[in-house]
Amino acid sequence: MLRTYQAVLRGEVLEWIADKPRNLMPEQAVPVYVTILEERKSVLMVERGMRMAAALEQLAEMHGAIASLDPIQWEREVRQERTLPSRESDAD
């Protein structure tokens, strides 16, 4: 029966995390299979996804307030437009 042990691979050395194989001699060659876990990457992706979902929910809640804005008036207020000497204002 194959046993599974947790370890961290640093360069060419395995460092045992919890249980380690018993009766291993320091110079003994032991055949192993190593599976590289991408656990850290998937945890970060899940966390990022949750933050993105929360941000989208906030945007959805704000939709009513944003929909009532007049974009042209808002832009003029933000930009603090002034009339240019060479142009006349058609809006006034």
C-alpha cells in the first residue's frame, strides 16, 4: 500500500511537514512520486474572486444613485468648464 506524506520541496531537498516515513536512513534512496500542489494559487484566486463579487454587489446597490445623475452636468461640474475666448457657448 502506498502511503502519503506531506513535505515541502526546496530545490532538491524534501522537508517533511508532519509525519515522515519511518526507518529512513539518511543516505537511503527511496523511490517517490511528487505532486506539485498549486494550493496557494487557488486560495489567492478564490480570495480575489470574493473581493470582486463584493465590489460588484456594491456597484449594483449604487446603480440607483448613479442612474439618476445627469452625465453632462456632472462632467461640467467636475471639469469646471469655462468658456473659451474664441468660442461662444451654445448651451447658455
